[in-house]
Amino acid sequence: MKWKILVNLLSVLSGYFFTGNLWAEYRAYQYYVTSKYSFPQKTQSYLVTSTLTPDAYISYHGGNDVIALDLVQTWMCLGHTGQKLICPSPTQLDSL
């Protein structure tokens, strides 16, 4: 019985010490989005930054029949990113 307690305690402590070295990260994407519909008014293309992959972004916003998507740039946001805005791109940081 003491052996099981010791093994459980060691596994919990080792998990506690090794999780401090883990890093979360995600990829950010910047797209140039154009509508494929022809409206009477002029439709503007726009620049958007998202965490959705190109396929996911197109699917979420109506599919290939609705929007055209051009990937402008992509970058990684490192560290603890929970409940934060998308990190700025490295090219934006260079221009500051």
C-alpha cells in the first residue's frame, strides 16, 4: 500500500515539475479577402488577421463560392496566449 502511495506521489510531483517547461503557441494568419458576389454597390476587399487556417476560414465564411482568400503572411504567437488578442506580426514590430 505504501508503495502505491509513493508511486502516485512521485508521478504527481514529476508532472508538476515538468509542466513548467511547456510552452503554448498558435499560428496567426493574415488574409486579403474578396467577395465573389457582384453587388450593385462596389464591394471592397479587406485585410483580416485570424487564427483560422485558410481552409477553416473559407468554410466558416461561406465557402469558395462566396469569398476569395489570398494569404498575405503567417507567424507564430509564442508563450501563454490564453484570453489575449492575436500577437502582432514580426513585420509590424520591426516598423515600430
